[in-house]
Amino acid sequence: MANTKVAIIGGGQVAETKHLPSYSEIEGVEIVAVLNSNKENARQFALKNNIPGYYGDIHELLKKEQPDLVSVCTPNKYHYEHVTAALKAGCHVLCEKPPSILAEEAKEMMELAERKGVVLSYNFQHRFSLEARRIREEYRQGKLGDVYHINLSALRRSGVPGWGSFIDKDLQGGGPLIDIGIHMLDTAFYILGFPKVKKVTGKMFNKIGPYKSEGSFGQWNPEKYEVEDSFFGFIELTNGGLIQISTSFALNIKETKQLNAEFHGDKAGATLYPLEIYSDHKGELVSLVQEDMVEDHAERRAIHSFVRKCRGSAEEDIASGEEGFKIQTIIESLYKSAELGESIYI
Ligand SMILES: NC(=O)c1ccc[n+]([C@@H]2O[C@H](COP(=O)([O-])OP(=O)(O)OC[C@H]3O[C@@H](n4cnc5c(N)ncnc54)[C@H](O)[C@@H]3O)[C@@H](O)[C@H]2O)c1
């Protein structure tokens, strides 16, 4: 069988720590090239990681290398441009989260992939965790009953990223909501089978990011801090349910960080990390499922699944272009609600 040729678009932190190790575990996958807007950076990344090709122009890369699969790992602003170029060249694409900056872009990408008959997927790795899979299974079997309230948190006490472009509004499109909150949002929607959204209401703050310069994720320039540092939102579902999301790079909480999803159903409740499903009997907590899952590298399984899907496996459950569009629509609407100070109907 011919090797599956993969190109990496944007050789930075996530490409090196997540994409390369995951692809390297798969038989018959060959990383053929890397792209960086700065060609010298691409050359150095290629040298360090034993990649034969390096480019500064995506069209040249796609034409010369003709990859089967492309991993888009550039800052959020460039996802649309790079995904679109790769899809037009007939490649299957795995794009880092978030899908894009605008919902309209995610819609175009989804439609283009459908027209080209190729796979478009987003790297929402938390839905691949064993915990998420187990809660989804139990929910589908009715163990939680009617889940009418979901509480999502992606909070850090002092975790403004000191690297990359995470505080640059133009490149990122926003702060913690689009960067870390989006992971829990996708995981919850995945577990619940993507229920329809009725309206969203959001409020954002910027009380710490522009006034401090150092935290547990390194140093940043407060003068260049342009994104929200905290976002709190309500997502009302057409089935009557309510999702609450709290997300922050810097919030005065007790823990260093919180990343979790809690599901409250009329039969039982569930917590994602660590996995637990519980209910009440005469005032006593009854634990129905309690498992300390070992670290299972969900991000690697996400990439393995993507490759199997591209190779023709019909059963692979990936984060699809359509799901990416739905998540992007919620994110965009939450930001719009916070900016306008009013609820947005979807
Ligand atoms: N799934 C996850 O949990 C996860 C974790 C981290 C980052 N990410 C996502 O991955 C993406 C990249 O994040 P990162 O932490 O690797 O950032 P990074 O800054 O380390 O890497 C981005 C790379 O893209 C290059 N680049 C910038 N503009 C470019 C352009 N126009 N053309 C080609 N190359 C360009 C940069 O030089 C850099 O090498 C972001 O979208 C981020 O949200 C996802």
C-alpha cells in the first residue's frame, strides 16, 4: 500500500507536541513537508523533526508535494485560508480548534469539503477522552435521564499563555472562550448528540489580562493584551435545557485550573474529570460509576481516528465539518451577545 502523505501547515507548538507524535505512531504515514510563513522557521522545524520538505507558500507546497492529508496548525485567523487551499487541492484536512474566526467561514469550509468529497475534521480532542465516551454511552442508555442543566468550566487562576498569539484579537478572534472554553463546549454537545440551540447570552470581562504581566503560563505584554480574560455564558436549548459556560485565562479561583463538564439529569448527574456518575438516595450520595481513567492521550486517538476515516473506515466518529460549524456558530453568537449586551437567537 502506498504511504499516506501528510503536510503540516504551521510548524509550531501544537504541531510538534501533538500532531507529529500522533502521526508517527501510524503505520504507512509519512510527513512530507511543513509550512511556515517564515521559511527559515519551516526549515529549522523540518531539520529538527526529520521532515524532507519545507515551504513558505502553501500553494507551492500543495502543488509540489501533493499530500493526501493536511494538518492545519496555524493561528486561528489563518485556518480558513489554509483549510480552503488544502480542500481545493483535494486533500483531507484536520484543522486545529477553533474551526475559524467566523461561523460563515466554517460553513464555507464544510460545504467545500462536501463538494470535494474529502474529510474535514477539527481537533476537538476532549470528546475522544475515555471519560467523554463513557458518559455519552451512559447518557444514550438513559442512565442520566433528561439532562436539563450542564455546567462547563475551563478556568485558570493565572494562566494567560505566554507564548504564541493567544492575546492577539486579530489573530485569535477572542480569548479563553474561543481558545479553551470551546473544548468543553464541543465535548458537551458531542455527549448530548448536538441538541439544537435556541438562544445564547454572554458577558465578558477584561480585569486582569491588561494589568498583570506574569503567571503560571509565563509572561505576556499587558499593553498587547486585546482579548477577554473571562467569559461567562448561557446557552438555552430548544429542548428546554440550559448550558452554562465559565471560562477564563485569569480568574481569582482557588485552584490553579479547572477543566470540567457536569451534567445534571433527572435520574443522575455526571462529572467528566474524573469520571463519576451519581445520584441520591434519601439524602445520601450514590455513586453509580466511578472510574479513575488512566491518561490515554485523547489527542492521539483523535488524530488516529482522522487517519482511519481518510483511509475509508466508515465507523470512525470524528469531529465533522458540520459539527465544527455548529460550535463556531455558538462561539460567534456568544461573543456577539456580550458585545451587544443582549441575547442572540440562533
Ligand atoms: N487542540 C488543542 O488543545 C490545542 C492546543 C494548542 C493550540 N491549539 C491550536 O493550534 C493552533 C496553533 O497554536 P500553537 O500553540 O501551535 O501556536 P504556535 O504559535 O506555537 O504555532 C503556530 C505556527 O504557525 C506559524 N504561522 C503563523 N502564521 C502563519 C501563516 N500565515 N502561514 C504559515 N504559518 C504561520 C507560526 O510561525 C508558528 O510556527 C491554534 O489554532 C490553537 O488554537 C490547539
